[in-house]
Amino acid sequence: MIAKPRDIAAFEERNGKGLVVILGTVTPDQQLLLRAALDEPEPALRCFNEWWKYVEIEHTGTTEYRLLPLVYRNIGPLIADKVAAARVKGVAKHVWVSNSRKAALGAYVLDILTMANVPHAVLKGAAMMTAVHADNMRSIGDCDILIPVERAPQALAALAEVDLHAQFPLSRFAASEFKRHHGVSVGRPGEQAYQLDIHWRPLRNVGADELTGEFFHHSVLCELSGRKTRRPCFEHMLLHTVVHGTAWAAVPRYDWLADAALIVRAAGAEFDWRRLADTVARYRLGSIMHAALNQLALTVHVQIPEQALRRLAKGRVIDRAEAYWRTIDPKRVPFLGKHILTLQILRRQESQLARRSVLAALPKIWRSLFDPPPRALMRAAMAIGDDDHVIYLSGWQDLERIDGRWTDGSLAVLGIQRAPGRQANFLRLTGYTLAPPNAPQVVDVYSGWRRLARLTWPSQKLCTQVISLPQSLRSREVLMLQLHIRRPIEPGAIGLNKDTRRLGLFLQDIRTTLSVRDATAVALNLSDGSCDAPVLWSGWSHPEPGGCWTDGPNAVLRWISQRDLPHDAHLIMRCFAFAPDGEPLKGSLSINNRPAGNLARLQSSSGPTDLSVPIGPLPGDREIDVQIRIENPRSPRDAGLSSDERKLGLFVQSVRIAHPNGASRSGSANSAAL
């Protein structure tokens, strides 16, 4: 008999085999506010008066703010305390105005989608507004719209035509993004907050596209701000409310109990408990729903038919463990618990996979983590000179407006597709972390069961790490990698902002092959947003609008020339030096491990200077490896200029290859031969 892991055994000891999982504690004052929003007027008024005596409204949180309009809707005219009545009415009025704006934006988007012939349905707060709160008293954070996944590119393109854009460039939104994400936020350029979400999956942790089809199949006609659309049926609205509302959040959420109670009441005897039970069973959500309905009955006294609870399978211990661990602070979730949460999400990538036992599902999950991605996510054809094609599969956040993306959680999986015939001797990663200085982030890089390296990442500093690949991985067309993040960090937990994502490594660039560039035809541009940024190999800061600074004593440029180089070719770098107080920059350059010159004559100047050094290529040698050695890098902080702590040396704008007589073609720039 196999012994159960200690974390599972401890969970069973706390919760009992087959017993109900309690999803957290609603405090007495929170229960009073819930009852003031939901009970009949007389007991609701007593609950509100009791709540008002012990709570300072200025110190209440966002959840209370969401519930106060429901209190006003229920008993607003009956509140005798004029101060209390005025405060509650003021919150309700503010929510009404805010909701109206967001609903108007939602209606505008529904018009766009209708003209683009894209089916649509409203979710969450917008659905509650159409089905339960006709008087607009349910606070809406943003307007959520569901569309079929196969129509997502068409829908996003239609919205972009009216200047509603996603948080990142849609041109970089590959097919794998639609599988990995459940939706995107869209807004107009310059808006501080995105108030509209487009979803192609209703739930973040259910990756199966079949659920979207079920939501549409059972949806109900409705109107939002005079526009005809659809909303989920009451059973799916309750499912969405429970799964979304019971997950852990940095700010405690218990207003889902009010939404759930109002949905059940609005449906009345027509609520189809069998449909709900069948849906949660298909996607292994029974333990979550069973625990939520028990808490709903205990906290706000909603009558749940006993037969309905019996239909909702409590699930196996792994399902009940997930229902518990997903509601607590991720920092308190044990190592095994984190892997169980990841496993459950992977099982829900397909509805058939979710219905299988863990042992039956493991082979398919294994293939999703370690096998090459489907051909649909890969490039159909790659030329020998193409850069690596990176396919982000799971455990990643959206692409940021600056190139790169954060890992999300403890495990991130990606594939790197290479052009046929290209060998790869190394794996190069460039990025940074949020780790504090006294506890640098640790990232283990695996390919299957084989650990390629354990990387220690310095705190909040762009860094390049290079791993030598074993011989068995060098010729693979697609290299599958798994990044294990030792300590994911929530920005909100360390006081940076209110971000509750579990971030590990911001991966700015990853590749296994050198970029192919023709620097003899077009100068390589090293400024922000340039496609030539991959030649910045190591020892560089973030590219800026005009170029890029070296950061530290060593910086390397590497690429492969598209053509053979003439024997007298020169490398010409347009750059200027950081030399405060008139101190000359000291250092040297070498190309392909051959000394090429020094920086003794380079002085700080008001404009850029062209530095020309001989390459001395060997016949047939197309690889360019430029090593810059700075003997006296200095930070602006050390020089008393600013708080910038980077150790700066050269600011390089562009790099090109030319014959010696081409070195003087520098426009208005100075020319210095070394």
C-alpha cells in the first residue's frame, strides 16, 4: 500500500474523509452586511444598524463598497440615521453612474461585434445587471463579454479598427495565446484603466473550449443598455460566480455570496440543479461547488435542495484539497499543494481529460509538458536565417508592451522552434526578477527530466544567462523547456503595487541560435523596439529610444553574417562614452577573441562618434563576436548626476560592417580609428 504524502494526510485530518471543505471564514460584521443586503426589510434593517455601530465606513474595503448599493436597494429609504442613509445613498449613486458608463462602453462594443458578425454574450457584473439588477445596483469592475474562440481574431481586429486595443500588440498574438489565456483587456491608448474584457473562455482555470460552447448553447436573450445580446443561464451564472469569487484574493472577497444568493432567488423553482451538477462533474469542479453551496446555506441561509447537494459529487481527496488550497494565500500553500493546483488546471485543458482519473490523465498531461507543441502552434516554414520561434505554452502572463513576459506561478513551459538544419550549442536567457537583494531568485531550467542548469538571478537587474546544451538536444527542431521558479513573488506582497500575480522571471529574450544579420547592407539599430536587439548578447542595459548602454565591465555583441566578409572589413560602431568629470573611458575591444583596439582615445563628446576597428575575418568565418571591455565603468549615482546605479560605459546607437574607406561615411558624426 502506497503511503499518502504528509500534506494530503494532514488535509484529510483537518477536513475529514469525504467531509465538507469550508472555503474560509466570513466574520460577524461581514455577515451582518450580507444580511442587510439580502434579508427581508425588517431583519435587514436590524443587521445594518448593528453593522453601522461597529464599523467605520471610511475604513471599509472594496468588498463592502460593492455591497452597500445592494443595501440601499434593499432598505435605503428605511435607514433612520441620516448620516448613514446619506453615505449609503452616496455610494449607490456613485456605483450607478460608474456602471452606466461601463454599460455604455459595453453596448458600443456589442454594436461593433454585431456588425462584425461575431456572436456575443455578457458575463459577471454585466450579466447580473441584465438578469437580476435591472436598477443597476450591482457594482461592476469592468464589462465582460464572451465570444467564441474561433472568432476571437476577427473580434479583436474589429475592435482595433475603432481604436480599442489589447494590452499588448495583437500582431504578436499567436495561436498559442488563445489556448493559454482566457481573454484580454482592451481599451483606448492613454487610458489608465482598462474597463472592458473580451473572453473566449468563461473561466481562467478551465482551458477546455467546450465550456464556452455550453455557455452559448444554454444562454438566454437579454438587453444591455438597449442592445440585444445574450447572458449565461442561471446555472452557468452561479458556476461562474462561485469559481471566480471563491479563489484567493489579496483583498478578501465575500460579495460572491450575495451574487450567488440573488441568482438562486431570481431563478426560483426553474433553477436546473441537474444541469449544474452535470456541468461541474464534466470539469471536475464538484468539490468547489459543493463547498460553496454549503457556505451559502450556512452564511446567508439560502435554501439549497438536499437532492441538489447529493448530486454534486464532493470529489476525491485531490479535488477537495484543491477546493481548500485555492482559497488561501499562495505563500501558505505547501509544495505539494502548488503542484496539485497546477495538475488540476492541466486536467481541465480538455473536458475528456478532466473526467479521467489522475493516473489515466497523467500520460496526456506529460505530453502537454514535455512533447513538442501541436503543429498548429508552430511556423509552417522557417528559412535557415530565421530567428528562433518561441511558443509560450503554460505558466506565462500576457506579452507586455515592452517585449517580454512574466512567468506566472511555479512552473512555466515553452517550446523553441528552430530552422531546419541549424545547430544549437547554447541556451541564452535575458530577463530580470523582483527578488529582494538578500534572496535572489532561483530558476531551474529543465528539458524533460533533465535539469540543464540552476540559475541564480540577481535582484531587479537585467541579466543574461547562457547555458551549454548537451549534445542530444543540439539538433532538435523543437526544444521543450520547463522553468521551475523557486520563489514566485506578488508585487502587492512586497509593497510595489496592488498586483497579486505570482511573478517569477520577466523573460525578455530566449534563444538557442545566433541571429542572422547583414550588417554590410544595413546598419544594426540597437534602439528600443528594433528587430536587431537580439544581437545584444550580454552586459547591456535596456535598449532606449536612441540606442543602448553597456552595463558593467563586459559587454558582448554576437550575430552571424548573412554573407562572407572581405578580408579588410572593419566594424564601425556609432557611439559615445559616459565620461563624467572629463575622465577618459578606458577599455578595449576584441572580435572573435582577437584584439581589435582600445578606447584610450575616446573622450566624452556632445555627439556620437564612429569607432572603426578591423575585423580580420578568417575565410568562411561568418560569426561575429564583439567583446567590449570597460575598465572604468561608472554609475550616474557615483558621479552625483542621478540615482541611476547602472555601471555605464558606451552608449551604442548602431553597428555596421564596411571597407576601410567606408569608415568616414558617418554623416555629421566624428570618426575615430583605433
